[in-house]
Amino acid sequence: MIALALESEGFSVLSAGSGSEAIAIAKTCRTKVDLLISDIEMPGMSGADLADALRAITPDLPVILMSGGIEPVGFGSERSRFLHKPFSMAALAQIARSLVGPDSADQFSRGVSA
């Protein structure tokens, strides 16, 4: 649902079924991944751990982590946002555009959604 909503907003989306799959996609993707959108709680790897792993590949990678629970302590910066569930797709798209920057707002951006 998130991938379809972002695609309808003009984003190009790479979807992954797990953190390890997202890392593999990011390592082999021919174009730069501009944004990570992930749930905080996933089987096998947390969203925060995934963000750390992908930032080892792309240090300035913007991140949106989402959860129906409490925002993680110390999370949130100029390059990262927390989104509390439930949220609107419009809110997600607005945050995504703010993180990829105004220069990318009218272009397709690629993100790995795990």
C-alpha cells in the first residue's frame, strides 16, 4: 500500500520483504537510493539497524521510520523522521519530499521500503 501510494505521488519505489533483502537491493542497485522508509519492528532486523547498515553504504541517506508504538529515544534529525501509525499517505509523501529535498521534488526518487 505504501509503495503504491508513493508511486502515485511520482516516486520510484524499490520494495523489500526484509532488512537483509533491502541491504542486498541497495548494494546492487544501479542508481542511488535516495530514501529509506521502514517499520521500526521487523523480523530479523530492526528498522534502526537497517538504517545503520544502509548508511554504511550511503552515509547521507535520509530515513523515515514508522511505528504504532513509541518513538525511539534519540531518533530524529535533519536527515531522519519518525512517523507514528496510523498516518495518511499525503503526510508520508510530504515528509518524503522534505527529506529528498526541493531539487528532487519534481523528479523520481528511489527508496527502499522494507
